[in-house]
Amino acid sequence: MKRRVWHWRGLAAAAALGASAVGALAGMGAIGMGTAALAQSSPSHAASTPRPTLSGCRTAQGSIHFDFEGASRSACHVEDDRTVSILITPEHQPPINPSPWYAFRYRTAEGGRLTVNLRYIGARHRYAPKWRGRGDPAALSVAVAADGSAATITLPPGEGVVSGQPLVTAAHYDRALKQLVTDGGGHRQVLGHSHDGRPVEAVRLGNADAPHLVVLLGRQHPPEVTGAMAMDAFSTAIARLVRSRGIDRTRFQFLIVPLLNPDGVARGHWRANLGGVDLNRDWGQFKQPETRAVGDWLAKLPAGVRPVLMLDFHSTRRNTVYVQGAEASAQGKAFLAAWLGGKEEAFAGYPFTIDPRDANPGTGTTKNWFNATYGIPAYTYEAGDESDPAAVRGAAEGLAQGLVPALELMLAEGLRP
Ligand SMILES: [Zn+2]
């Protein structure tokens, strides 16, 4: 078989521009796909360039589509009646975090069967397929190549959506923000807009003049859905505590921004916003509208209000919390000990580690910026990619319950002579 080569830039550009740009995919150097390259779909293409399509694939056995919010911008190619290849590519050239997002929907013909080969560029298979649809979920099977460069998914007959993590998109956040307002007696506000013009929304809980502000941020990185689940449960627990007076709303207020990268989520990105920037490297520079929206809001806080804690929710391969290391203040250490110390095994199904890491100056991470700017504990709350959702939620609720008592200890520490 003739060796086919594909070019990063061509693929990324085609993904960004849509089906009209697929011609850019053909024949440009750089990354060899070897004999595993996408096969020809029909004899008419046999002598020239392959024509993968970004709008989907159709065979006699069924069809694949990328026409919904959160779908990956993947090139798709028919290998034979039963087999389709999907090229899993990032939104910009590497280096990029290896969070290879995929999401597609499919429909099989009556009695049809479809097998999908995921072929990764710039990463190895990471996310076990999640399926939602009509049919028998037990009929889904996945086989991963020994080197992780590909995975073969046999789809249950019928129709469904297959994605690297459950799809959690704008409609979910709309409901979640409404519910937080209801649960916590807070109000919803638009902090700014993304490149695409999507709102960057927040819910505020507690009194606007309460002196101690806790900032909760989420979804800077689109595929990190277990972190979003943790943040959901955490925020809901906080809202209920505020309403039930378990948290004193005259002392503590909360800014909750659960979807900081709405464009990346809608467009199926691995990491970046639509500006091609990792938002978790833009803090301090604030060159991107999404991070700037939060930075501007913070800059306008009344004199009597000051952030006391920032939590930024993400996902990685294991449950962990990145915290300040030796750079932590005495207050920060008191808070850490009171909030997380000894809790690593306290939640069923959700063991976690505490990972102290001092700032890498100049990296512009949320964690480092909040710590450097306000001298406060600023943590990255990482839920494991494949952690059980119920356990993720249970642990987050438990940790939310203990949050304000630990903050009170921290504030008292600050008053000690
Ligand atoms: Zn992340």
C-alpha cells in the first residue's frame, strides 16, 4: 500500500475551517501514517489523494456525524462498508496536552454493524469510550493498539453518541447555573464573552459586601469532565450551605464560574480556547477574553472584599489536589491541614493525593496567579479521568462541607500575634 502522509497544520486548519478545507489535508509532508493510513473510500480516488471528510461518513451499514455541540472536528474516512476511520487531531499544532477528545454520533442501517477505528495524531488513546443512545450498550467493545496509537470501537447497532467523556455542554451549564441561583439564593451574571461571543457566566452567592471571597473556576480544559462533575457537586453543596445559613453570607461570598472555555467545549477542543491559547497559562497576561473577564471582575472588587481562596477544577489521570509547596504562608498551611489533611482516604471510591508544587514563575497558571497576587491558597482540584462519577460527587460534597470551617481556622491564624 502506498504510504500516505498528513500535515499537522493542514489537519488543524481543515478542522477549524470545516469541510471546504479538506483539500488542505492531502499530500503534505510531516507525519507518516504508514500502512495504517486511511484507506481509499472508492476506486475513483484510488490513484490520487484520499479525501477524508469533516462532515461525516456514510456506508451501506451506517453513518457517522460530527454535527452537534461538543463533537470533535475529526476527519472521517470510509475504509469499507463496515469500517470507518476517524482521525483524532488537536485544534492546533503540538505541543499540546495529550487529551485526545473525540465525540461523534452514529446510526446503523437496519441489521447493519459499524466499526470505528480511532487514529490518533499527537497523542495516544486516553479516554475509554462513553456511549449514550438506543441499542444494547453491552454490544460496545473497544480494542486499543499496543502502542496506543489507535483504538477500534465496535458500535452497538442502532444509534448513539460516542465520546471520550460524557458530553457536558452549554445546556447543562444553563441548568446548573439556574439551580445554583435557586439553591443558594444567589444571582447570575455575565462576566464577559468568548471569541465566539458565548457568555462567560458566573453565579454569585453570599452578600456582595461579605469580606471573604472564594473563587471557584471550571472547564478551562474542555475534555476534563470529571473535574466538572466535582465542581458541580461542590458548588451545589456550597449553595445549600449558604441558603441554610451553614455558611455565614455576611462573612463569605462565592464567585462560581463553571465554564471558562465555552468555545473549546462547544468545538470539541483538546485544550485551548478559540484563540489557540491554553487559558490556564494566560493568568496575569489576560490576553484572552475568557480569563480577562474574570480578571476584570476581580480588579473591580470593593475595597473591603478580598479573595481568600481559589479552587480551579480539572481532570487528570488520578485524583489529586495541587497545592502550594514551601511557598505557602502560615495561613495557607493552616488551611491545607484543616481542609484536606488526613482526608485522602476519607471518601468511598475517591482516594486522592495532596501534591505540593511551588510556582514555576511566569507560567501564568490560575493557581500561581491567585497565590502570587493575593497570597492565598490557590489549588488545582484534579479528578481522575475514569473515577466513578458518584464517588467524584460524594468526595466533592464532603470537601465542600468542610471548606468554610477550614477557612475560619485560616483567618483566625492570620489574627494570631
Ligand atoms: Zn486541566
